[in-house]
Amino acid sequence: MTEARIRWISGPVLRAVTADVFHAQEAVAVGAGALLGEIVQLAADEIVAQVYEDTTGLKPGDLVSGTGQPLSVRLGPALLGHIFDGLLRPLDTQGAFIHPGLGQPALQRFAFEPAVRVGDTLGRGQAIGTIGTPRPQQCLAPPGISGVVVTVAPAGSYREDEAICRIRRDDGATRDISFAHSWPVRQPRPLERRLPIGGPMITGQRVLDILFPVARGGRAAIPGGFGTGKTVLLEAIAKWCDADIIVYVGCGERGNEMAEVLDELPKLEDPRNGRPLMERTVIIANTSNMPVAAREASVYTAITVAEYFRDQGQHVALMADSTSRWAEALREVSGRLGELPGEAGYPAYLSSRIAEFYERAGRVSTLGGREGSVTIIGAISPPSGDFSEPVTMHTRRSVRTFWGLDRGRAQARFYPAIDPLQSYSRDAEALAQWWQIQGNPAWTAQRTAVLELLTEQAHLERMARIVGKDALPAPQQATLLCAELVSEAVLRQSSFSEVDRYCSPQRQTAMLSLVMRFVELARAAVQRGVDPERIAAMPMRALLQRIGEQYGEHRIADIGALWPQLESDFHALERAQPAAPPAAEAAHRAP
Amino acid sequence: MRPEVTFEASVRRVEGPLVFVARNADLGLNSMIEVVDREGRARVGRVAALDESTMVVEVLESTLGLGVRDTRIRVRNEPLLFGVGPGMLGRTFDSIGRPLDGGAPLPAVRRMRIDGLAINAARRALPRDFIETGVSSIDLMNSLVRGQKLPLFSGAGLPHDRLATQIALDARLRKGEDAGGFAIVFVGMGVSHDTAAAFRDAMASSAALEHTAMFLNLADEPATQRLLTPRYALTAAEYLAFVEGRHVLVILTDMTNYCEALREVSASHGELPSRKGYPGYMYSDLASLYERAGCIQGMPGTLTQVPILSMPGDDIGHPIADLTGYITEGQIVLDRELDRQGIYPPVRVLPSLSRLMNSGIGAGYTDADHPALANQLFACYARADHIRILASVMGEDSLPEVDRRFLAFGRDFERSFVNQQGRRTLEESMAIGWRLLRGLPAQELTRLNAQQLARYLEVSPHA
Ligand SMILES: Nc1ncnc2c1ncn2[C@@H]1O[C@H](COP(=O)(O)OP(=O)(O)O)[C@@H](O)[C@H]1O
Ligand SMILES: [Mg+2]
């Protein structure tokens, strides 16, 4: 084992002298408590390491020993349904306060059902069998291991580290395989090839799925100042999106938010299969009061876990709250290393780190030939909510979907506070086909119409500020009215409403189609001289504004049943039209 | 516990709060140290960095008069600890936890790390108990719950002290209060003598002083010590909450002074500054204080924080307010314009937020219609605010009738809801809220359901 002695220490960074050979990014154990650290710089006789735990009490002369491995985590069946720290050490078995030097998880037993027989050839990435967790998992050999099955355990219960299969590789060497294997977090797990965009990842949030959809295997960012709704949105997606597996990493954020997820998920059911949502979730918590360096590692831990499930042929969604804290951790360690600072003090390699991270997302064909995907959704916390700062700017270049949150909307308690004029999805076009197959051939047209309406609204409001709202011509007043209706009825969706927190694609289509029909009829009516104020007073408008709350998943058919009513209400409106000046003239009403 | 060791150290250099000492004792990082000068006066410090020959000691008091040759070092090879025990309530302590009131020394039953330990997120219990502060803009609109950290974002000269004192005195649970179990910890950082005295007098006049522990770091005390005061105080608060089982409210004022001290000390370390000269780790540093609030499964007590910060230049985007807002569970924003109009408390409701509100209100907690009413008031007031901007150029006359009613609502909301004399129960606040909504067209009240419209606003369902 390689050894070094601390020469200098300050905060989470230490320098140690050694005569042994250490390797770049090797994991090390520091001091009597064997605190976990990682080498960040190497010189002939000196190593520089960052320590992932509180360094109180360490001093010059203390031992640093090499592990011979890069920083790695143990991947296996014990992950789903549990909460871990940034280095994947379980938190649910710890006491009320976290003491430095957390141990590795205790080894657990799981049921096993073999899928191969002695003499079979086990190809790369092929499953050896099934592991009996509440949500069955596959037992995979570590990536790159293949050969002929020499022995395989019969069905039964085994401990995570027990060999259940022995393989003879082509070179004649044998290799024992158990449920769990370890993998270096900074190294992407290999895959067979990347696949083009398939379908969307349905988030269950209307404003996202309709206006700014994210593809399975896509990459999305949620920037927003404090209190604009990043965390609630991420949590909503974690709960209701149609991924198979959720990896949620709280990176430098609040402990209570983690506690809340832990409290809620076991009580909520997956709307697609009725299983507790916790069964499909892995939570990684490195809260803001936990050691800074581990914050940096936690996002890599999370993406590694996500890839592990992807390799089992699952569609995985990774939520990272917040990537800004990760970037700040990079900055802090870089500062202590005395590196030359770049923009806003961040190291020059910030942009490449961000790009590398998002690059690990994707829809792929795994080594075993299965389809799997990792979708990354990262929150960004820009200082004073200003999107021109480095983390937001660099992330923008790496993601295809951008959900910008707006302080004004959040302050008006209009949630999700997505700013439709700043947000975009570069995947929208490719996803139109999916919606067509799902029964909404008009999806693209409706989506475009909504975006146009909202753009026009912003323009008209600027005008109204100057000329007065009353001076706007009737068709423009109608546009404002319609834009407000679309916002209220379709885009607004409270995560705290039991009825409306999740919206299936079918319900989205039903709601959107009905509201857009209202918009069409309203505009036509105004063209024919109906006063916009009378449209504003229609009971149907009031009904639509509450439609999300009133018509839940069980009442999708009832939404469709509102169509005849809508049509006849407009008929009645026009028939009862008093002899009023047509719209064109109304426009020239005095001020 | 290892015995104390005293040794002569050769101090090599004194630089601001930092003392560079030859390393002739086997000390670890963050060890507590006493630097004893020629006259025998001891100052507290901690080991900030170490190499083979030198240790950098951050002296947490003034380094004035420290000599290079005649200084002795007394060490304990352990991190900074605070001896806590029964009898802390009713007492006043200095910046670093020494009794300041001339009373007897504290019988310490436990020595706790002043930096605390991170609460395990998996062991936190969700804060759910609604605290009625008696302030409408808080109780109805931005509710405070036990175990929350909810700062007051204020500005120089605004009545934040008055509001905080009022919260400390008036706050109560709606369910029968478990008597005797509450405590107040007041942490003054860089405050003036009169702020401290005013708070003490207020507590004394309502007999709350015997439930209060005060930690005072006055404006003329050194910056390094200011960084320790909240840590001593929070250690005491943790003891009161999680050992003695009390419901503790910690008032920290003024976080801006704390952050200035952090900037000053960071600069003296020669660290690279981040925004506006504040250190890049200010987020983590503040989190190490704020995250000490909370509730823990299986432990009876709770720790609630109401930090006060005066936003430099009334700028909510200033790093101190910004980073705080990113860590705390919401904020109550005080506003100069409202204050000027004589509205008290001058709470600007829209940028204010309580993130834990949803888990502490509604059926089973406060009132089944509380969330909907709050939502509707927010939506209407936001609309009034928006219309105010639309009308700013053309005047009210350019507005449709509906918009004018919203404007009137907005004014009324500020004058008769936000503005208040004395305490209001939640029911009283809600009654005002419903009354204000009656002035608006029912079809615009989209956050209420038909039952609520019928019950509170007498709108028939078929209208
Ligand atoms: N989609 C939503 N539905 C309902 N309320 C929301 C929603 N998003 C945000 N909120 C409200 O806003 C508050 C702040 O949101 P949060 O996600 O914590 O902000 P951020 O993470 O951006 O600081 C929440 O506590 C909640 O009250
Ligand atoms: Mg958040």
C-alpha cells in the first residue's frame, strides 16, 4: 500500500510528502479516522488531495494511504428506495447527527433467480439473473466482463458480495461475479452506441410537456433565482415523470427538502402501476451543511448510479439540485489549490466539466443490446437570478431544453413560474410525432399557437402601458383575454393540488384542445363584433380557468363532453349580440 | 479529555487576526488555542492551517498588543467547545459564551462543538406546527412553522427589531401550548448597546426574560469574534432544543454585520474574493448556521430561526440577501415605501415567501380554506400590482372598470390587512381577507372553488 505524510493542511485540502507512487484521481484514506479523499494534483514527491469529510484534528505527519483505485462507489441491488450521502454511504442507518468517517453500508441479502446455465456464453452487458427486490433488478457483470459460465448459483438468497457466478474469459482467466460491483464515478460506463431521440420523457407538468418538452435521454436545465420554484418542479418531475428509475441528488441544498422527499415518496403511488414511488427512487443527499468537497463528488456519484440502471435497460431520470453548488465546490477547491481563477472566480475548466457531465445523458443501446436512457435535469441557482453568469451560460450550451424561471411569476404565485419567452426546447419538433401517435395530431399547431399568443401578450402589455388598456382595439383585448386564459387554465398547475399535480398526456390533450377551441371561437366572435367584455363574463371562461382543479385524471371524458356546451355558449353569445358597433369601429373609440 | 498544555511559542509574525506560530506542539486543524500575552490576558483562537514548521492561528479577539517574543500559547487539542448546561436561560453571555451579567459561572454538563454536527437529512422530522405570530401578512400569507428558518430581509432604519421582538413575545401555537417548554435565544452580532438593551427591556416587561438567553457581540468587538457568536449561541440553542427538549426561537441580528466580518477575515487570510469581496465559501458558511434549525425524529424540542439582515442599499440581489434566500426556508421582506406610508409592519407580501407554509397549514393544521384564501389574495394583490404598473403612465382613468376595482383592492389590502395595530388571530386575519375579496368580481376569483365562493362571498353557484 502506498503511503504519504501530511505536510500542510487547510480546510479540505492537504499536501503530503511521499516516496511512493500515487496516481491521478486515486482515492485515499486520511488520518486515523480513514477519512475519504481524492488526489487532485501530483508532483514527484508530493500529492495534493481534497478530503470529503470534516478535517478537524488532522495535522502534519498524519498518514495518507492510497487505495490504488480511483474514487469509486458500490453499485448493486441495495440502492433503490434508499438515501445516501454524496459518496453513496447510506444515511438511513445513521443517527441524528452525522459524524465524520461514515462507514460503508452493511452487506445485505437478496433473492436471486439465475438466467444463465453452466456452459452458456455470457456476452458483454448480459444479465446473469434477476435480483428479487420490491422492484426486480437485473444482475449484471461489471461492464466489459464476458466469457463462458463456469458456475452459477441456484435460485436462493445471497449476500451482496457473495460470488454467484464464475466466468472464464477468453484469455482463460476466471472472474467471480456478485450482485454488487464497484465503479469509478468519474468514468462514464461504457455503452454500445447512442440512439437518436425517441419519445418524450413525460413530466406530467403541462407547461413542460406541451411547450418545452424534454426527450428521453435529453438534457434540461432549470435556472431560477431563490424561491422561483426549482426544487418544487424537480420534485414534481421526480414524482410524476414516466421514467422507470429516479436518481435525485440534493447537492448543497436544504436538509428539510430531502426529508420531505423521504416523507412523501413512500406514501405516493406511481400513477402508471400503483407501486409506491419510493421503490423506483435513489436519493443522494449532500446538503449545504455537509462537507463541500463531497458536494463536488455527489453529482458524479449520481450519474454513475443512473448509468448503472440504464445498463439494466431502464429509462432513468436524474435530477440535480443544484448544479451551481457543485460548480461552487469546484471553485472553492480550485481556490485552495491556488489555481488561476477565470470568470467570477470559477476555474477555467468549469465549462468542460459541465459539458462532460451533461454528455453522460443519452438514449443508448447498452452493452447488452437493451435500450436504456439517462435524462438529466439540472437546477441552476444564478446569483441574484441573473442568467448571464458563468454556470447558466455554460450549461445553456450543453442542454437542449431550457426552463427559465421568472421571479415575477413566482411572486404572483403563478406556478410553475416558467417564463415562456425565455424558455425553449430544441427537441420539440422531433417529439411531435409521438403526440400524433398518442392521439393529438394538432399538438404542433396548438403549441405554436400558444407560444404566439404569449409573445403577442407581452407585446400588447407594453403597448397598453403607454396608450392605456382601454384604448386597445377589441381584437387585441381579446388576445390579452385569451392569453390570460391559456396561462390560467393550461400552464398553471399547482404541485400541491392532489387533483392537478400530475397531468397525463391524455388529460393534457383534452384540456389544451378545449381551451384552444375557446380561443378560436373567442377571436372569431370578436371579429364579428362581440364585445370582449362579454366573453370575459362567460361562465364557460370561469369554468375553464378552474378546469385543472375540477377535472382530474378520472374525468378526462367529462372534459370532452364540454365541447357542445362551449360551441352553444358562443352561438348564444352572438345571437344575443346587441346592436353594437363592430370591432373595427370600437377600436376608434375615443380617448 | 486531554489535559491543557501551556508552552512558550515563538510567534513569528502577527498579521491582522492571524498569528503565525512555530509549530512545537502536536496540534490538529481547528484546535482551540489560547494566546496569552505579557499581562496574562488570554485570547481565544483556532488553528486555521498547518505545515511542518508553522501553524496559522486565527485569533478570535483583538491582536492588539500581542508581542512577537513574549506570547505564550495554551492549547487543548480539541475543536472549540462550549460547556452548556441547565440555567442558561435568563442569562447574558458575551461573544464567546462567557457570562456577561456578573452571575455565577455556568454549571456545564456537556461540552459541545460550537460548529455543531450536520443534522442527518434522513433523521429530520418535517416542520409542521403552525406558529401564530399575530401578524396577518405572516400568519395568513407566509406562515411560520416550528423548526423553520425564516429571515427578515430589511433595510437600515426599518422596524425589523420591533417586528422580531413582537414575534418573540407574541408567537404561540394554536393547539394548547405545551407550557414551560419554550425558550428564546437572542444573538446580537455587531449590534449597538441600545439595540441589545431595547430587546432585553422588551423581554423583561413581559416576563419572558427568564426564558431568554442573550449572546452579545457588540459593534466595537473584533470581527473574528463575531464569527463565533452565532456558533456559541446555536450550540446553546441546540442544547436547549435537543437535550432539554424545548421549542427554541433563535433571533440572529444582524446577519449583515456577520457577513462583513466574514469578508474582513477572509481578506486577511489573503483569500480570493468572490462577489463584492465576500468569500466564495460564504454560501457554505451561512448554511452551516442556518441549517442548524429544524426538527429531529424522536426528539421533543425544535429549533426555529428568525435571522435579521439589513440589505445593503435595500438590494435583495446583494450577496448577503441572495445567499441567505438560497438557504433559508423563505423570507419576510420589509419595504421602505410601505414604511414611509406609515404601514406597520411594512411587509412587502409578494417577494416574501414561506416555503414550509404548505406543510403547516390547511385542514388538520389551521383552516381547510387557509391555503385557497392565501393563494387568492396573492393572485389578486399581484394583479393589482401589475395593473398599477399599467396605469403608471396613463392614469387610472385609462383602465377598465374591473382593473380599477383591483387597484382599490390593492390599496385596501395594504391599509387594512398588512397594516395592523396589535395582535390578530388567524381567524381575524382570514376574516379581513374574505372581506377584501368581496370587493372583486367573483368570476375573477379563480383560486377559490364554488363552495368557498358560496360560503364566504355569498356567490351562488349558478351565477
Ligand atoms: N409548481 C409549484 N406549485 C405550487 N407551489 C410552488 C410550485 N413551485 C414553487 N412553489 C412555491 O414556491 C416555493 C419556492 O419553491 P422552491 O422550489 O423551493 O424554489 P427554489 O428551489 O427555486 O428556491 C415553494 O415553497 C412553494 O410554496
Ligand atoms: Mg431549491
